[in-house]
Amino acid sequence: MSLIYTCNLCGETIGPDTPYVTLNGNGDRARDFWRTGYVGHYHADPEIGCWNRIVDAIRLCDAPRLDAIPTASYQSITAKRRKHRPLEPDDGIAPPA
């Protein structure tokens, strides 16, 4: 008896000698959602790229929160604004309606 796996990303059959990844979930996340078990099979061959695309998506979801992204300080933004002259009414920008 042989098993035939289908890639859950591209939909193609995963050949018997083709490397693949089986993604499983483990643990309770929420009461109303799937909890544990099989998620999918994906081609592991980097030339096909299915697993790479899935793991990239997982890494994006698992990235640090937005407040960890470095941003300019209020003081540096204010200093840069001081370098620009204020807009004059005849600068070609219509007044708000």
C-alpha cells in the first residue's frame, strides 16, 4: 500500500521520491477553532518553493508587534518640519472645501 500526498499549496501530487514537509498543529488556541492535528503537506524542494512560501507566511504572522518597529521621534519630526516653509495660498493648492 502506498500513500499519495497532494501539496496543499500548489495542488500538485508530491512524487514518491520528492522531499516534502508535513505541517501539524499542536495545542489549544481558541474554543471555537481547530485545535490540534494535520495542517498540510508541502513540497520541500527549494526549486518548487511551496514550503518556503508557507514558512515565510508563518514568519510574517509570528513577527514582532508593530510597536517594536523603529520610528522617528516626535522631536526629530518637528525639527524636520521647521526646515520647510509654510504653504502660501498661491502655491497652487486649493483650500479645503
